[in-house]
Amino acid sequence: MLRVAVIGSGPSGVYTAQSLIEQQTVPDIEVYVLDRLPCPYGLVRYGVAPDHEKIKSLQNNLRTVLEHPKVRFLGNVEVGAQGLGVEELREIFDAVVFCVGAATDRHLGIPGEDLPGSHPATEFVAWYSAHPDAAAVRFTLAARSAVVIGVGNVAVDVARMLSRGADELAVTDMPQGPLGALADSRVEDVWMVGRRGPSQAKFTTKELRELGSLAGTEVLVRPEELTLDPAFRDPGGLPAAGRRNVEVLRGWAERTAAAPPVPDAGAEGPGRRIHLRFFLRPVEVLGDATGVRAVRFERTAPDGRGGVTGTGEFEDIEGQLVLRSVGYRGTPQPGLPFDETSGTVPHLAGRVLRDGTPLPGVYVAGWIKRGPTGVIGTNRPCAKETALSLLADAPTLAERGSAGDPLAALIRAGQRPVPWPGWLAIEAAEAEWGRGLGRGTVKLPDWAGLLDAAHSVEMTR
């Protein structure tokens, strides 16, 4: 019997498990998918916006894998500095695959970045997605103007959440606290700002178009900023997605140019406004100990090499809430080598390398392997490559012999795992809570609620 631990139950981890059990080279295999949280699905549960039901439905596909007879989900298992180390895992399992993603936000590295009211966008996402680590976070949304730094899909998500009506979100699984805060929101202007041009923005066209479909919300784009981008004037050389983005932005810019002057942020007016700004690089978050009041940007210009250069001209954009969305970065994993430059674990086809030599029985997949790139589907070939490497090594890995039942070994190591029935109990509790609120399923937002629900049933699988 080959017993494999996959650390992380998001798409990369589940796809790795799927690839391992679908191959016929090692039929006698058990895959244990371990997660720090008592809930599976990773960013599909805690990173996809609640109004994106189609993407969230991917959980059904992941569920099929986790219910396979050769796969066991064990949540509430801590791995790393606060839990099990690599060597301890290798005593229990024949092989370990780390699918831990890119756990931290990139920093802007500018003065005022950590002032009250300035947050990583992922903190806001975790709050409205009911991530239990965010249970103590509170967003009152008393700001009149919010500045979102970045022009990727996460930035679009948070701009949309700040602008979408609470009535529309009441039908989602958003927890009651964030839903109430959004219902009481005073935000009127949302500024989404990128340091480069529209042709280099990272959002997808589908996400971008959604901004224009929000009830009571106007999208404003400045034509003069778009025309600074050479590829905007002649988008023929762009990939298809880039050309579609240009078309959407051009339509909004034409409407903006034909519309009456836009009121200043905070001025009384109907509905909300989303301002898409380009060629502005943040240089300072302005404010004091009481909170942020604005972000100072330097105007940039294309440098002819795909980048931008500063022009020495500055603009302050008012904002009492700042959400920073400039990318993710992997974090060092105790016991594993780490490349500080790329924020990844060195590897060869998924085999972890220390000083160029593979670490026996230790593998990586997903963002910690390749960096925070691609979409959910990109994890499939990445996971398959790692799985094939592991299976090729299987004869050597199995020589070590088994340490007995992994669940019992994890309990002896001080863990209190939540197996699949515990997750099903959480699902049932969330459905019941939602019914009591007159809504559909509503997520439990804190560790205590999740674990109380999970441990309310006898753990048999």
C-alpha cells in the first residue's frame, strides 16, 4: 500500500489526488488530503466571490474526488511551524505533496501602507467569504470613497462587492455580518487604479463586463488615459482576451466622454461610481493614526519596453478605505528549500530539490510550485506532472514500510482531524443556519462554529 499525503484541499491538491488515483501504475494507493481548515476546497470556497455561483459550483467536481474510496479528506490538521513537520509527515506517509498555494500578499513598499483603513484586498475577500481566520476583522464601510490598487480579477471582485446591492447578495452564502455591513455601506466612489496601461491589465473580460451590469452603478473611464497605451490604439497584436478588454474599455470611455462632468468623490449623487484609472503608480498612502484619507499616485508613461516610467507628476485620490491587490507570494515552508526571488519551492517536475538533489518522497504542486499564475484549470496539468513523478518513484517510496493507520498516527501526534463526515455536518449546520435567517445556505464565519458543527457527529470515515 502506497500512502500519500496531499497538503491542501484547493484545486491543486484535489487535482493532484485525482491524478494519483486515476493512474493505473500503482493500483494499491491511498491518498490523504490534509487541510488546516475543517472545510475543503481552498480558494474555491474562500476566494471565489459569493455572487460567482458558476465558478463556486466547481466544488461539486472537487467533491467527487474527495468522496472517492481511495481518497480521505482530513481537515483541521496543522502542517508547518505550528504543526507537523516534513519529517513527521514522512514517518506517517510514504510521500508528501505540498499544495499550499501562495499564502501572502505582495506589499507595495510605500509610506503609509499599514495605516488604519489600508488593507490587503485578500483580507477583505476573506471577510466577506467567511474565512475563519478573518472572524475578528471588521469592515464598517463608513468610507465615502474606496481606492483599490491593482487591475486584476481580485481587484475587480472587491470593486464589485463594494458596489453591488446587499439585496442581490442576500441570496448568496455570504455571512450575515458582512452582508449587514454592505447594506449599511456609505461607499459612493470606488477607484480601481493600475500603474500600467489597459492592454496590460490582468482582469478577464467576463469579470470586467460584470462591472457594467451592476444596478445603480456607473463605470467611468478617462479616454486620455487609454490613448496613452500604444496597444490600445492598435490592439491587433494583443491576445484575444486583451482585444476584448480594449473593446469594453473603449465603450465605457466613449460614454464617459459624452456624459456630464463627474462629481467629486463624496458629492451627493445617484447610485455609485466605479472609476477605472490607468498609468498611475502609488507612491504614498496619506493619513494618520486615525485612518487613511487618500493615496498619492505618480503619473507614469510607457517606456517602450513593456514597462512604465515615472513622469514626476502626482495626483491624490481621496479614499477612506484602501484595498491593495498587487499579487500574491508564496511563503517558506519549514523543512523545505525556498527560492526567495520567485517565492516558490525549487523542484524538478514536482520533485522538491535541495541544492539540486531531490528530497526523497517530497513533492510540490500548484502556486507554491510554479508561482501565482494561471487560472483554476492551470492546476490540472501542473498536478498531473507532479503525480507522474511521484508514481514513477513509487517502488522506492514503498520500500520504507507503513507506519500504520495515518488517522491514528495524526491523533497521536496531537492533531484533532475532521474527516469527511465532519465536513458534511458543517454543510448541514450552514444550511440550517441559513433557513433560520430566511436565506439559503449561509457560511459559518468562525473557528468555534465550524469545529462545534464538525465534532457534533461520530467520525467514522
